[in-house]
Amino acid sequence: MSQNKNALIRYKTIDKCLQNRYRKWTLEDLIECCSEALFEYEGRENPISKRTIQMDIQLMRSEKLGYNAPIVVYDKKYYKYEDEEFTITDIPLTENDMNVLTETVSMLKQFKDFSLFSDVSDILQRLEDKIYSEKSHTNPVIHLDKNENLKGLHYLDEIYQAIIKKVVLVITYKSFKSREETKFHFHPLILKEFNNRWFLIGKTKSSQPITNLALDRIIAIDYDFNLQYLDEDFDAETYYKDIIGVTVNAGLKARRIELWIDAANAPYVLTKPLHSSQRLIKENEDKSIIIHLFVIPNYEMERLLLGFGDCIEILRPENLRNRMKKILQRAVLRYETENEAELNT
């Protein structure tokens, strides 16, 4: 491996470390992480001197690499980014970068009619829009829905690499329901995005069911190279076929859910189905419709249906209809209680 490539690995590793604001990073910590990263890529020990990492930090701070990284030292010992949102992977494109990307997009568009490239057509469109906005100094024409303040996104690449290299993770995690954070081994299978939130899907043990972890609840990630990875034959398409969202309730089977949708919302539901199993049963004279889904009930499905308010009615099954009815009754009661409190003040 060339020295330049070694340096790039170190820069990226230092960047990942400093993005993790929940840990204090000493120079020795950075050396250790860089050594582990180089070992992972090269498969052999590659000692790194303190001076090498110090020089790396100086270069990352400078304009020479184009990073201008705001790396500062505090308490005369620890390193961090002064700008907590900074990352070297989010620097502006140079004119040469844009020229190369323009040529690449033009080349790839020649193959747009091949089935192999059908899934990347939207990516090319977004990339073309990014290049145009950078060149013309205008706002992008394509705006993607994203949550810039969502925590845990900096783990995406790290987890992705662990999945493709089949490495066991050691995760420090704190769910919304837990009072204390926990630390455990996790065998990552896939990353899944739902409703602008990212989830890591995998197992804690071979005997345990598949579970999901929200990236925004992950406190820290480490690795256990000594523990054998559970190399399971996992098919995400099959696993999530009958699911809305990410929660798969073990032991439950898909059931037919019959829904009435009012006339105002019927066009939206028909053009953007609630699930791939959605089928139109009847269109009423008032333009309202009756549809059915074939899904496994879960939390995300309930949230989706409740979001329609009085524009939707669950017709079948009876137990789901009664459950949603009770939730809505409690919601109405909450509003009535608030109104009474206001009247009494």
C-alpha cells in the first residue's frame, strides 16, 4: 500500500474519531485508532510514530489538503473539532472535481437504458443537480427531505464497513425506555432507513432474534476482532416483505387490514400506497374508497394510520379497530381535560 494511501486512511480515521464528541481523544488514542485502521486494510502491523500523527493533524489543519480542519487542543491533552459539525468528507468540490464529475455523469447517462443502471438514475439526477448548483453558485433544484440534526449519522460509514467486512461491533446504547446505557456485542446485518431515521439491523447472539438499533441512540462503537461473526443468510426483502417500518414482531403473521379512506385523501393513498400489498376493494359514490393491506401489525403501522386522524377508519380486523378506537378516545379525553383546566383558571 502506498504511503499516500496510508496517509488518507489516517486522515479519515482521525476525522471519524474527532466526530465522536462523546469521547476525549488523546494523541495516544488517535495513534491506536490509526494503527488499527491500517492493520484492518493491510492485514499486518504498521507502527505509527507520535510525530506522524502530529504531522497529520497539522496537514489537516492547513490549506494544503483543502481540509482547513478546525482541530483544537483543550486541557493541554485532548483533541477535538472546534466546529462540532465539521468533517473532512463534507468539503466543497473544487473546479477540477466538478469537471471530472460532469464527465463521469455524462458517461454513465449513456448506459441509462440498461437494466443494470435503472436503480441509479435518480442518483445521477441528484449528482447532476449538485454539480450544477456548485458551478452556478445557485441553490440546488432538487431538495431531499433530511434531518440535519439527527444524531448518529456519523456512524453510517463505520457501520457499513463493519457489515461488508463482517466485523462484530461492541455497541454502547441507550434506548428511550432505558435509564442506563448498556454495552453489548452486535453482529450487524444491514442498515435500514425509515421515515428519515436510520436503523442497524442484526443480532446480539445466534440464539437471539434479529433486532434493530436506532443510530441516534448509539453512544459509542468499538470492535471485537476476536469474536467470530455470525454469517447468516439474511434476505432483507423477504424479512420486511409484510412490514411497514422496521419493527418485526416475532411470532406474528401477516393479516388482512381493511381500511376506509375519505374522498379527500383517497387520491393520495392510491398514488402513494401505504404498503406494497395495498389493493383497492371498492370506490364509493362519494369518492371515498375501501382498501386492504396484508401486513404484520406493528408500532410504525399504527403511527401511520393514526396520522390520518378522522380521514381513515379501520374496518377489520375487529381487535385492531378496537385498539385504535381506544387510543383515539384517550386522545380526545386529553384535549377535553386540558380545556376544562383552562376554563377553571
